[in-house]
Amino acid sequence: MLSWVPFAMVRIVLFLSAGILLAIYNPESIDENILLLVLAILCILFFVSFLLSDQSAS
């Protein structure tokens, strides 16, 4: 694995800049309904993992 992977800010900046460049140069490449579905799934997974990690800490 690459040595810079643990740095969260590097990953955030790379994915943010990739998303911005995708939206500028090819805005019709991904359907909006698919993006909303992916966002909903990621939010649900985030809250489930938060609840599970909160229960294991106590």
C-alpha cells in the first residue's frame, strides 16, 4: 500500500478535486438519481457504523 494513504487530508483533497474536475469537464457522465442513491446509502452506513462503534465503546 502507498505510504500517503493514512493521511486523511490528502485523500479528501484528491477526491474533492477529482469530483470538481469531473463536474467541470464532463457534467453529464453520472446520473443525478444514482448519485442521490449512493449518498443515501453512504449516510445510512455512516450512521450504522457510528451507532455500532458507540455501543462497543461502552
